Amino acid sequence: MKRGMIKGLMTGMLIGGAAATMYGVMNWQTERHWNQQIRRSGRWLSRKTDEIARML
């Protein structure tokens, strides 16, 4: 009984660790995507500001 319980706990830890890793990777990719979007928006805003300043 004890051996089966330990095996079950080890399996659960491995599966849980793999799931946590995948969740972390997915969050990292989403975070990276949002950071890229923000940088793109910042560059666009900077270009528009420069264009407006040249017109004045």
C-alpha cells in the first residue's frame, strides 16, 4: 500500500510539474506578445508626434 501511495505521489508531482511548466511557458509567450504590442504602439505614437512637430 505504501509503495503504491508513493508511486502515486511521484506521478502526481511529475504531472503537476509538467503542467505548471506549460502554464508558465504559455504565460511567458502571452506576456511577450503584449510587450511587443506596447512597443509597436509606442513607436507609432513617437512617429506621429514627430510628424506633428515637423508640421508646426
